[in-house]
Amino acid sequence: MKKFTITKKIAKHGSQAIIVIPRVLENELKPGTIVKVSLDVVGGASK
């Protein structure tokens, strides 16, 4: 099992909030790969 830690700003795609995975992980996280995701909110959204 490999473990990666990334810190990302939540993006918007239409009306949905999404997390974009960095391209550098593209070979490790191919479509169909099962991952465990845990989210810790470290900052609030500013408007």
C-alpha cells in the first residue's frame, strides 16, 4: 500500500465541489483504482 498526502483547495465544476488530483500521481491513481480518502478541513472558504 502506498500513501500520499496532498493539500488541495476545493475546486468547482458546475454546481459541484471537486478535488482535482495532481497529474504527478496519474500513474499511481489510474481509473478503477480503489483509494481511501480522509478529509481534514484546515481553512475556511473566503468570499
